[in-house]
Amino acid sequence: MRLRHLLAISAATILLVSGCAPTPTPEPSASPSAATPTPTPTPTQAPPVEPTPAFTLTCADVGAALAAVIGEPSTPMHPALSTVSTMNWIPGPAQYMFQRAGGIACSAGDESAHWEVAVVPDGPDVFDGALERGAPLTPGGGCESGGCTFELTEGDVHLSATMRGPWVDANAAGIESALRALVATAAANVRVVALADSDIVGARCERFLTAEELSALLGTEAVLQSSFGGWGIPAEVYEVVNGSTICYFRGPGDEYSSPALLQITGLPAGAWAFDRQEGTPVVVEGADEAKTSAGEHGETHLDLRVGPDWIRMTTYDGSASSDPLAIAVRLVRNLTVGHLAPQ
């Protein structure tokens, strides 16, 4: 089994995404025998496009339905998974995993009150697959003690929802009714959508970076950990449907107390979501684009766009890998050129 809140690693440190230029018109030639060649236009890359959902249900529909029951949220709705009280591998590329799978994800609120709703096609397969891999899921769900959890499958669609706030207990029936209506709406008009091509679908962690490479770069021993406890609908969508992986490098010793060094997550064909990620642009040799930003718990994010794919490197304050640029250069080279021969 895999994917818990990515362990309680260094608990004090961590709380655990064409067109062509117009052809210039040649000037008339002064001599009929000396034709002026037409310059070859330079192709321009088409802007990345968000995946098309498999149904017509939108985050605007979700937000309106919930606002009618519990009122407007404390923050604007975000068309992505929430980063409030979630696993530490979610922020960044994984927030958009449901869109990659032909679904939607919508969230709003803060620590005091928040909600999250995600809807995905091929619902029965997603839910059954999560159960087979040990997810502690119960069909249906409900609200109690200020919180709600729902797992609703209707036709070919599955809806997962969580929420917490002072408005839960008084509106439990209305919340459930609204969510059941939303999943029914999505299930009423499902269509087949194709997942965009990507070079990192199914890639093992060693494709990005080996423990030996990271150890050499850091001058300290690094251990690759790519198997974790726990499972759920997000893990099923991220790893099984999308073919993404989570790579976690730590120091030697006990997995719960050894220092965190590096985490790698990604969104196949996620250039469209990379464009929405805030950060300070930096140059990483071999990457098409890169930007860095600070996490909420002292971590540093380095987001890379390599072709159509979004890859995030997360390093941790005070660790040997607090400056990730040299590591990023090696990771991008591994993806685009290949691993260096052993020395």
C-alpha cells in the first residue's frame, strides 16, 4: 500500500502540474531571373490547453449548489484540490490530477471552514480499484460533529467530497442532497475523453533521479522511498489513472525520524496547470521553464516544465538539499538526455 500523509517525516519540518507565424510577403523582384526566396516561417508553440472534462458539470455549478445550502465560502473557490488539512504531496501538480483524468476538482475556505469536491469519470473502476488497494472507503457517507465525508458513485461517475465548518451540522441533509444532485448531473451526460500524451506516464522514480545520484550531489547518503502506507481516491487517480509517481528521498535510518531531503511529484501533460502556478522564474539548464516558491511549512518548491509535463521538486529548510538547482539540472538531464554513465 502507498501514500499516507507522506509519513511524519521530520515532523517539526513537514506537515504531512500551434500556430505558425505569418509568412512574410516577398518584395517584387527587380529582375525576373532572380526570384526572391520566401523566408521559412518559424513555428510557435500552441499555448497549453486545460483538459476537457468528461461531463458538463463545472466548478461553478458545484460552488453555486453548495452556496445555496451553506452560504458563500470565506475564500474564492479554486478549481483545484484544496491544500487545507491534506497530504503533503498534494500541493502543486497533484492538485490538478482530477482534471488530467477528465474530471474536475473544486475547493474553497480556510482552516476554520472549508470544502472540497472532486468528480471523476470511470467512477466504478476508480472506486473499486481504490478498495482493492486497501482504501478504507465506505460508499455513501454523511456529516457529523462539524465535518462531512462523501463517496458517491452514480452511473459512470464518482464524487468525493469533504468539508468542515460551523454550518455542517445544521445543514447535513441539504449538503447530502446537493452533492447527490451534482453527481447525478455529471452522470447524465458522460462522454469519452482522451488523456493527453506525456513522457512521464508510468515513469519510475529512478527515471528522474537515483538515490546514488542524489547522494553524490549532496555529499550525504540519500535513501529513495517510493512505497507508503494508506490509499484513497486521490492516490488511485494520481497513480493508477494518471500514471504519476511520488518519489521521496530521505536520510538513512528509521523512516519516521530520518531527515527529509527531496520529494518529486508531477502532472503528465500538465503545462497548462504549470502556467497557473505562482513563483519566481529561474533558469534550469534543459528545462523549458522553471519557477521557485516557498511552501507553508518551510519547504521550497522548484517547479519545472519539461516539454508538456509539470514536475515539482520539494526540498526542506535546514536539510542538505535546501538549494535544489543543481539537483534540478541533473533531473532534467536524466529526463531529456539520459543518465550519466557510472563513474
